[in-house]
Amino acid sequence: MINVGVLGYGTVGSGVVDIIRDNNGIISGRIGDEIRTKYVLDLRDFPGDPVEEILVHDFEIIKNDPEVHIVVETMGGLHPAYEFVKACLEAGKSVCTSNKALVADFGPELIQTAKDHNASFLFEASVGGGIPIIRPLQSSLNPDEIEEISGILNGTTNYILTEMTQKGSDFDSVLKEAQALGYAEADPTADVEGHDACRKIAILTSLAYGKNLDFHDIYTEGITKITDRDIAYANALQAKVKIFGSSKKIGDQVSAMVAPVMIDAANPLYSVDGVFNAILVKGNMVGDVMFYGQGAGKLATASAVVSDVMEAAIHMDKPAGVQWTDEKFSLVPFADSKSRFFVRVSGTAADNAAKVKEAFGAVKEVDAGFADEYAFVTEEITEGAYEKAAETLGNVLNKIRVAFA
Ligand code: HSE
């Protein structure tokens, strides 16, 4: 019998309990042993919920029970999640978590703790919710050098940008609508400012190369400055605005960024709309591989957690090591990263054309029917060169990186 303890009976934790109960026959059959949830830890009571029978309020009960082999951490937040997870690993229990903040902050340390105690520390659900991406990066794509990762890693912002594109609405009204529908949090900062996607691309990049990409070091730009006019220009270019978490291997270094980007229909991520997430991975042998699915939601995310529970159960005697050390990446300085830029400046074409040419060199003009501003796409230039030219002009309204020729 494999006994599981679940820390946190929120959306994902209750989904884990549901899946272990409802798919018990399938899961037990596949791991070759019976599985059950022995305890659920939560501060709250749940009168009338069957979980009452296994509900505990004291973490020590789970930590000290030698019958508990695997602990699921679905509490969220850093503390006490970190202390609980560390204590479980030190007690030789495997831990499966959906907590991206915990993984982004403490990944290498907890992986090492797991190794030291012959346990597994697994976190498939921390990136892309129900989309299998962590294990494929660690196993199926093992023979490859990963050259590039680009992902639509946040459902809230993809929903907002999709609605803005399809309805021509402005950011604020779509955000309010998304909040009313439960697609955006009451405090949407982590999503709309790109912080959530930043942690996710840091985790994926670290796993792809086995070194630690600290999310604090990643340039991160959210979608709050994207306006309905930007979307109208994207339409004129037959493009869509998406927010990507991306990283790329350049020589011995890696460049990484979270930012809105214009993509055209040739990009496999172009048709990923609404709350869906997708991750495009380029391997030097396999080529482009795309992973698509629900990046959030109770059962999708819980399914990924339970897949980790099964992985831990199958490898109880010999946990598979996750390659992610605390050796730091050498990052390409942000100012040296290259891109094409879509730029809008205030004033008419007559006011701007010559000055823009002088500052940016040859550009391609974009007309979306707004007489009071002038828009163009630059050649590929560095971030540093963009900043310098934009400063010289002094009348930039907005810029979006462009990922097509
Ligand atoms: N807030 C996240 C999103 C949930 O919108 O994608 C999953 O991390």
C-alpha cells in the first residue's frame, strides 16, 4: 500500500484527493500497488466533506508517520511550504508539488535534499498546469541539446490578449471581465506583470541545461502597456500579440526574457488562444516539439501532480535524479539581446519619418489608420541599440518585440 499525505486542501489539493479516489483502480494497476490518501492537512475544517475522516491540522502527524511514503504539497506560497517539504524529504519521503514559487526559489536545494535522502522531489504541475513538460524535458528530450524554449506560460494573460484581439477591447475592460469570470485573480499583478511566467521559464531553462537560472535575473515585461491600438497594428501586420517566456542558447550563454511579442501565423504558438498554454521546444536533433494544454484548473493541474505521485511510487527504491544544480548560468547581457521591434511614436508620418530613419536606420512602416501617430518595424537590433534610438527620438508611445521576418 502506498500512502499519500496531502498538504493543503485547496483547488489543486482537493483535485489530487479526487483523482486518487476516482481513478484508484487505474492508478493502482499502473503502479502495481494499492494507493490511498491517508491524510489531508489543512488549517480549515470541511464539515460534511468526506475529507473530514482523514483531515489533520498538525503537520507533525504526517511527517512522523512512517507509513506515509509520498507527500503532495499543494499549499502554495513559500512558507511554511518550504519548511514542510524540506522536513518531509529529510524524513525520506518523496514530495510532489504544484508550487512554482517554491520550485523557482528552492529547486536546486530541494533536489539535492531529495538525493541525499533517497527520495524524489517532483514538480510537473509547477509549469503549464496539466501539460506534460517537465518530465519530457528530463527524459524524452534527453539526447538533444535544447536550443530554444518559447512558451505561452500564463493562461490569464493569454486570455486577456486573446479577448483584446478578438473584440478590439482595451486592457482594463478585458481584465475586469476576466476577473468576473474567475480567469484573473482579484490581485492580477503576478500574471499581468509577467512574474508568474518568469518563474516558469526560469524552471524550464534550468531543467533544460541542468544549471540554475535565477528568475530575478530575467528581464520581465508584462502586458499592462498593451493597448487596443497595438492590437490594431498587429492585425495590420497579420500578427498576434502574445506574451512569451523564452530562452535561447547562444554559444555558451543563455538569453532569457519574458515580454509581449508579435508573432505571425507561421509560428506554431499563433493559434494558442484563450486560457490555453503551450510550450515550443527546439532540440538540435528532434527539431521543434510543441506541448499544448490547460495551464491551470483543478483537475488538469491535479492530474500532473498525481502523475508525479505515480512516478515517485514506481521509483520508490531508486528515485530518478532531476538534473538541476545550483551552478549559475552565464546570461547574455540583456542589452546585447537581439530582436526586431514594432514601435509607435506620437505625431504624423511627415513629422517622424526622417527622424526615425536617422535613429533606427531602415524601417518598415505600418499603417493601421491612426493619423496622430507613426508606426514602424525595425531591422534586427540589440536591446541596447533600441534604447539609445528610442531615447534620441523621445516620443515613443510603445514598443513590442517582433518574432518574424
Ligand atoms: N495564474 C496562472 C495562469 C495559473 O494564469 O496561468 C497557473 O500558474
